[in-house]
Amino acid sequence: MGHDIHFAVAKISKYATSESGDTLEMIERPHGGISFVLVDGQRSGKSAKVISNMVARKAIQLLSEGVRDGAAARAAHDYLYTHRQGKVSATLNILSVDAETKTFVISRNNEAPVIVHTREGGIQLLDEPCRSVGTYRNTKPIITELPIEEGMTIIVFTDGLRHAGSLSGTQSYDPVAAVARILAAGITNAQVIADTLLNEAVAKDNGRPRDDISVLVAHVYPEQNNQVRRMEVHLPL
């Protein structure tokens, strides 16, 4: 039996900043499947955007040529390290569906965990310590490969999500507790999950996010007997 995987993104810029330092790119893989690349550039605004674009473009270029995720992440690191002499860092996550192996491939160069929920295992955190790209010569990603299962949910996010509220005197936002609550309520719609997490985090910062926030959610449904691929994008200008 096949699967129908829904992806959704919600992202917002730091308050009073015209440009988000987070970059999200998507590419279809040459052997089938799809990859999402999420990069959070050091600092904020225009300088961070330049960095995150540089890293994301390099990773996307290599993935489109059939380079494996781990090698693409290492090359993106090498590129940033070389161009900025090891002085600038960025977090990098790659979330891929490999159509050949029928697996999710999750690549982390980001201290923030990736949240995985399966029907059998409940919530698991991919939180093994790892380094951002750009500043240490031999930086490698941590790669996790998981078989695609019906009912599975994966949530990838940049640091702004879990640090929301940290400067307003309240406790920082807890994405793991929030995901547990959302899933316990029976919500599986990827866009609703992404929007809920983003909206709650922004509310923690009283509507003025202190950092760029990006949330990427994947949820696996049973096969829909429909070969149509769909994408919907909302871009406020």
C-alpha cells in the first residue's frame, strides 16, 4: 500500500525586520521523492538572508544532481566555511522523502531537535548533539533514516520557535509539549499543526517575534488513489 504525504510550512520574520534570515527551499529528487532544505543564517535580516540563501542554494543544487543528503549537507558546510573563512554559522536541516527506499531521510546541523511521532512509538526527539555549518572545519550532519508509516508526523523548525518568550519574563515556548497536545486532540492536518505552533510561539513574544521562526511539518496519510501532486503557497507582500 502506498502513502500520501502532506507537507506544510509556516514562517515569519523577526519583528520589524523586512527580510527573514531563514530560507526554505524545495526540490524534486532525480530518482523520485522530494527534499526540503531549511537554513537559519547567523544574525538577522539581510546579512542572515545572504548566508541562508548561500547554504540552501548549494544543498539544493547538489540534491538536484542526485548527491545524497549527507554529502550535500557536508558540501554546503564546506562552501560556507570557505567563503566566510569560518566566521559565520548557519543551521541546516534537510527533510527528504526517498522514493527508492520508501524512507524519510532527516539531516540535522541544528541544535534544535526534530520531533517525530509514530502511532506505535509516540513522540521521539532527534536531538543528538550536533554543530551548525560554517565555523568548524570537519562539521558533519547527523542523518536519521526512518521507514514511512501511515500516521507518522515529522516537525522540523528553526531556533526561533523554541526560544519564543524567553526574553519576556515567561517560560520559553515548548514545541514538544505543544505537539503532544495538538496530536492528542486528534489534529493531523500538517498546515494546522504548522500554523498552531507558529501562532502560539508568536503569542509568547506578544505578537512581536524576537527571531525568525520557521516550521516545516510532514504527515503521512494512506494512499488517496490519486496521482496529482499539489502545492499551495501564501506570500504576504
